[in-house]
Amino acid sequence: LKTWKSLMLASTLAAGLTFVAAGCAPKSAAPGGDSAQSGNQKEYVVGTDASYAPFESVDSKTQQVVGFDIDVVKAIAEKEGMKVKFVNTPWDGIFAALNNGERDFLVSAITITDERKKTMDFSDKYFEATQMIVSKDGSVKTLNDLKGKKIGVQNGTTGDTIVTDFLGKDYKGIKRYDSMPLALEALKNGDVDVAVGDNGVVIDYVKNNKADNLHTAIDPKFPKEYYGLAVKKGNTELLNKLNDGIKKINEDGTYKKIYDKYFGQQ
Ligand code: ARG
């Protein structure tokens, strides 16, 4: 129904990606720059920790940030006539970058939590998740089974919080890594006995590492988590736009198409 055109421009940032969407006239790429042709249109800088496939990762061939989250935000941007640029931003520091204005909003499989709501505002939820335990032998199925084990998590994630709350701050066996791939590598190397992380990421990893014969489990006590887009506290103008976009892509089936593309046959 609607015609739209996207331009991918070489970004000055290694893992940056510029996406132009919405009912604006097609623009030609400006060599060497990413905003020369954009006139007065604001370009929203979107922070994402792109080490979290299938939600966000850097495509090894194109160096562009790709994934479910990226497609969702592009679709929202198209509906809202927003120009967005994704900038790879390490998890450790991603919320600071939002707070100090270096990023306009974040998409990073971020779980909406009461604690985080104190320092940032969240859009409506766009994805349901939960924690998942992954191990080599499958002997660890519940939080309780984690006792006495070495556990790998991504530092400062909800997985970290759940494990730390259960085992206590002083439990020595929790190894906190800067990224989820590092925690999973530690499992592979035997540096930890299990890893705990978001189900979507763990499932993707297990699928892509079949030879390792990894086992997964979900403790029924793990709460449901919901991902939201994060904006700086008080930025209701942007928040309203994003929520409007989320509503639109849900209503017209765009969200379902993106969902099926990534999670269709599981
Ligand atoms: N959902 C978890 C949380 O909010 C993990 C998110 C990690 N995201 C990422 N792109 N590394 O804590």
C-alpha cells in the first residue's frame, strides 16, 4: 500500500547504520557523509549492544547492525517518519550514553524493570522473554541446582540480577562478562559450568553450536520479562512517537512478519 525507500549509507562509525524511512522523497547517498542530504530532519541516534543475536549483532560481511530489534525499530521509524541511525554501544555504559544525550533512545533487548524505570522511561513492551540456563551436561535445571556451580552471566543484566539475588552478593561463583558471547564462550571453554541469559539468545546460540550438544532449562520461578525501548527520563515526545509506532506495526501485521522472520519455526 505504502511505498517507501530505504537508504543504507556508509557510516563514519564502524558499526553504524543509517536508515531513512517514511514518506519522504528518495534521497541520494552523500559520499563521505551520512547526513548531508537530510536537510532539517532530525536523525535519532539509537544505541544498541550489538552482540546479542538474533536481536542485535554486527553482520560480519556488511559491518551493519542487524537483527530483530533493528527491524522492529526500522519499522517503527517508517511509520513515524523518523530517520534513525544505529550505533553499537557496549552494554556497560549504554544507560549512561542515554542519560548524557549521546544516544536518543536504546533498543537492546532491554527488560523493563522497576529499578531501571527510576532512571529512564520505557516504551510499551514489544517482546516477551525469560531467563534460560544452559549447560553441557543438562544437570542444572533450576536456580537451586546453581548452588556450588560456576555461573557465567552478562554483567548488569537481568540474568545477573536473578542469579545474584538468589545466591547472594557474596557468592563467589558468579562470573560476570561484558557480553553474552563471552559468557557463552566461557561455558564452552569450561571456565564456567553454566551460563544464564535471555532465552532468545541462548536458543540461537545452541542452534548455531549443535556440535557442543548443549542443554537448556527454564526454572518455573523465572519471571516473564518484557523488552522495551528506553528513552531519557521525561522525553515524552519521543516516547509517544515510539509507542504510536509500536501500536501501528502491531495493528497492520508488520510486527508479526518481523517476529516470524526471526522466531517463526521454533
Ligand atoms: N534482557 C536482559 C536485560 O535487560 C539482557 C539484555 C542484554 N542486551 C544486550 N544487547 N546485550 O538485562
